[in-house]
Amino acid sequence: MNQRQQQKIIPSSWVIAVKQSGGRDYYALYAIDWKHGGRMSWEGWDRLEDLLQFHIPVRRKAGSRKSASQPAAKIAKKALYLHLDEARYEALEQLFYQPFSKSSWRMFIRENSLM
């Protein structure tokens, strides 16, 4: 995704994916913009406390030059949590890098949020 495309994304849904493997957890944060069909991700945390201290750059309106940062702790209140095993986490990564499809994203979230 280039810089111009990133300026158009205003996240409307947040997903915190927790991959559980070998007794350890791995956290990733996903932002989905349903209107523009965009998505962004931040990955690489082993502890939830570290994720909650991360400041995420968020745009208030499309095309604006300024981006405010918002702590992930504030976003975590309204985020959807998905607890995934390794196979389901790989399916999420594949879905993330495919062309955007609202139906496939909604189906994946519906299937995995019931766990």
C-alpha cells in the first residue's frame, strides 16, 4: 500500500488477534476500513501490556495531512478479540494480503469470534 492509499484509510473496526502456540501468546492488531476496503496491521507483541502501550497513528478524515496518535489501550476497549491457533492465524494472514472482500472478512470474523 502506498502513501496515498494510506491517507484514505480511516479504520472503522479493530481486531486484536491472539495466536496461541506452544504455551505462548503472540498479539497482532488489525485495523479495517470497510468503506474504502483498506486494512493495516501492527504485529510483534508477546505481552498484552506491551501492545496496550503502543501509540497508533490514526487519521481523523480522509486525505488530511495530520495524523494523531492514539494509545492502543483506548482502541482495545472497542476491539474484537480473536483467539486463534496457528492454522487459523495463517488463514487470517492470507486473508489480510488478498484483495479486500467484505464477505470473506465478515465470514472469518463470524467463524472465529464464536470460539
